[in-house]
Amino acid sequence: MRPEEIEIPEDALSETFLAATGPGGQNVNKVATAVQLRVDLFKLRLHPDAYERLKQIAGSRLTGAGELLITARRFRTQDANRTDARARLAEMIAAAHMVQRKRKPTRVPRSVKAERVHKKRQRSAVKQTRGKVTDF
């Protein structure tokens, strides 16, 4: 699933605007351009497996109330930051829908094990010949 294909219900989102740091000159001090997007994960109606993966991806951005908190402040305008926050949310949801393939364990061939033991014994023999030098 690609981020462009994901539809996010509006009732799951709430936005607040706050003063941002970064580019914008003196305008930064006057206008609240940063967007703090709160997403209620329960209202996204995700599959339980995707929900668990999204919680893993969210990490510390997840609040105790089950909300995902995304702060966007890269751009100078509210609209650009709002778009950025929603795009980042869509990417996270798309990543949560991707299922990792199970790793199929492979066996080490018997010949490789035998070779490893053989080399180990050779190295051991070399070290056994080392010892303290005694004076005659």
C-alpha cells in the first residue's frame, strides 16, 4: 500500500498550531506556523496487526491515551506544514501495512563445519608449539 492510497478519516485528526523555530525570519516570532497533529489510532480502524506495527513505528510519539503526535515545522507556512504532517502520517500507516517476511533459517553444511573444526585444530597446534624460552 502506497502513502498516496491511504485515506485518513478527518474525525481521527485534530490539529493545533504553535510558534515554530527555524526558517521564517522575524515572522517566526509572530505567527504560529508549526502544526501539531494528533491522531486517534482507534479511529483509524486498522487491522490489529497493522495497529501493533504502527505502535512500534510510532515509538515515543505515542501518548498514553493512544494518540499519535506528529509535529511538523520544516516549512514557513501553516499549509505546507499541515501537508507535511499528513504525508508523514500516511507514510507511517503505509509502513505499518507492510508485513515483514519470516526469516527462513538456513543450515550450515556439514563440510563447512568440518572445515571450521579442522582450521581450529591447526591453529591450536600452532599455539601449542609456542611456549616459554628456557636458557641452556
